[in-house]
Amino acid sequence: MAIGERIRFFRNLCGMTQKYLGQVVGFPEKTADIRMAQYESGSRTPKADLTNKLAEVFDISPQALSVPDIDSYIGLMHTLFTLEDRYGLTILKTENGVSMYADPKKGTDAAELSEMLAAWAEQSEKYHNGDINRDEYDKWRYNYPKYDETSGFVKIPSQNFSDAMVESFKDRLKDM
């Protein structure tokens, strides 16, 4: 799904109009809806700073907006082939259809992907068992890995926190 479609998806999920979203990210009221329509249609592509602002407004990870282009079945298949090559994604036929999994024996990248998929499966199971609701499940997915307590990812502080720390210690940093 192209970034414009992801913007539209999250905008609708949040119940926002194009005009409102455009104004929230800083476009003038007169052109806010036009600008957002251009991004959603794909006639314009947002730069990184706008992508980050949109993600902040939607309360999601910027990576949730920048998924690979899987607008066609052929594009999706090539994305899956790339996952096979890079991360050891494995496909097989079973009596229930077709299954895919990451074989952790295929290397470090495959092992990492296997752990990530296991964390996703755990959240999906919680959702389907009624332990968490759809909003909680979506919050986990759209902010991944922020709320994933099983991965080895290190949570990094926000830029504002980092800037505040540098400001607080700037006198000490000069002496180094």
C-alpha cells in the first residue's frame, strides 16, 4: 500500500477530514485539504519531516506510514520473495492451505524475524481470545516495536527529551 493510501487509512481511522489534518500538520486553512488530497492521491510524496508530523498526529510509528508498495498482487509477491531472500521467510502447503513462517535456523535475520512474528502472534491471540480489544491490538501493531515487551529492541528517547538532556548538560559537555 502506497504512503498516500496509508495516510488516508489512518486519517479515516482517526475520524479526521483532509482539511483538519492538513491544518494540524501546519498547512494554511485555504489549502490544507488540497495538500492532503495531493498526498493521499499520490501526486505528491511527503518528505520525512511531514511523515513524522503525520505519524505524531495519528499516534503511530512513522514506519506504519511507509510500508512497501504492495498495491498489486505482483508487487506483493515480489515483496514476499524479498522477505524470503533477506529474512528466511519460508512458505509451505499444509492441509489448511498455505502457511508462511520465519525459520530461525536460516540465520540471524531469520531468527530476529521469527521472534518478531512470535510477538505478533501473541498479540493476535490475545485479541482473538478477548484479552485485549481491537484498539489495543491496533495500537500495538501501528506503534511497533514501541509496545512490544518481548523484542530485544531498545526504546530510544524522544528528540525533545534528548534535546533537553543536551541542554541540561551542555556546560559539562564543553569541558570534555
